[in-house]
Amino acid sequence: MRSITVDDLLRARRESLELEILNESAELERSITSPTVSSPGLILAGYHERFPRGRIQVLGETEIRWLGTLDAARQHSTIDSFLALGMPAVVVTKGLTVPGALAHGAARFRVPLLRSRLKTGDFYRRLQPYLEECLAPMTTVHGSLADVYGVGLLFVGRSGIGKSECVLDLIERGHRLVADDAVIITRRGTEILLGRGHELQRHHMEIRGIGIIDVTALFGIRAIRQQKRVEVIVNLVEWQKDAAYDRTGLETDSVDILGVALPRVTVPLNAGKNITVICEVVAMNHLLKYSGVHSARLFNDRLKDAMRGVREYLQEDYE
């Protein structure tokens, strides 16, 4: 499970979230493990059964006003039982005055107590995308990622089979490089995978026999993208005479990455094959399928319709 600390959050988003720390002695190394931001709601009323640990807790005007309706003793007990549950941090929005019981309780439990001048809704909208990016499930895949006609093609295969050379040819034909060799993939939501390269790599490629090349310097800014949705896996394999390869496109293959099933196309390599054009066709065929046109199935349906009369004739042949 990925996580960031409260200190990481303050370093990265203190100004944009307009945050100030109200208790300097707090444990800023507490981990934030959930991209969801919560308001205590029923937790303040004493219902602790489904408390979401690992989330930042936000107190807006409603919660602060409700705490103000409690007498001193109940306010202290309510806040203490809330802070004792353990959370990364508590944020008071709209620049509201923090109740003394909350300030004393946060100091005693060493829970980071922050205040933002933003309205509660604006605070959520600014914080949520940052947490989703930082805490999204992530993996690294050995391969090359290119944007071909707007489709993210992830090229995989054994080391030295020609993934980088294939992508280099695609770049020369006007397509764009996203990452080479090591592709960092993160999941957004339930089914979107975004791929990017390591920030130190900066769109460099290793071409055997030449060495490291800078794609941006050679081909210009038009030849690169910072990130791209991964949509199709192109598996490059060596041609084997006795191996069976899909020749109709009716059978579908898929591979699971971070719980998302992606279509996989296996392309055998042999001398004279124009792999670059084939990859462009893979991208265009994916766009057709996305628009509802499955060429292989339509062709198969036409063949079945054409053969219907023959089947009926054979069924009535009793000789």
C-alpha cells in the first residue's frame, strides 16, 4: 500500500491549500494511506464502528458549529474520543476559529492540526486529485510505450527483441514516445491505466549499436508525451514455424495489470516484416473496435450468411 506523510503533503501543497500548522509539536510523519478525504460526521456523535483510518479528517463550518453547541465537559470528551481513534491529520477549513478543546486535544494526542482559509468544497477539490495521484496503485513494466494515432501501445517482449527500434521507427513516422525501457504505470479509478517514464530518463532511448539518444533533441517536442493511457499490449515474439498465431482476430487475448484487463496482440517477428505498419494497424483497429466496428466479426457474420443456403441444401439432401 502506497502512502505519503503529512510532512510530504505540507511540502508539496502547503501554499495551494493555504495551510497553516496550529500545533508545531505534532507528529508530521503520520502516514496518509487513503486518497479519500473525510468529514467526521457520525464519528463526532459517538458512532466509531466504521471509522476510516488513514484518511485526513476535515472539519467544516457545520462540525465546528455543532461542537460549539456542546457544554465544555461533553466537548472535551467528544473531541478526545475522536482524536484517540488515530488519523493522519485534522484540517479546519474556512479559516474558522478552532475550539480550545480541539487545540488542547490535538496537542495531547500529537495529531497534526491544520487550518485552511479555503472553503470546504474548494479544499476537497484541490486536495483530492493530489492524493489520488500520490496514492494510486503503481507498478513498473519493462517495455516501451508510444502514442500511435492517439492509442497507447505498450510494447513488451524479451530484452533485445527490438521494442525500442520499433518505437523509434514509429517516432520517425510522426508518432510520439512516452517512455522507453521502464514504464511506470498507475491506475486511476477502476479501469484507467496511465503510463509514464522515470523523471530522470526524460525521453531518452537506448538503441543497440548507437547508444543513448535524446528523442526530444533529435525529433523535437512534437515527438514526445509526458504520459499516456495504456490501451493495448503489443507482445513482440520471435517467429516459430510450429507455433500457432491468431489469423482471424476472432479470438481475444488479454493481460492483467493492476487489476485491469488490457487487450494483448502477439506479433511474431521474421525477416522482411514491416512491424511499424503492423503496429499502426493495431492502433487503428483498436479505434475501430472502440467505435463499435469489429472487422473480424463482421466478416465472419457475412460468411455465415453467405453459407446459410448451402447448409439448408445439405440438410435436405437425404441421398
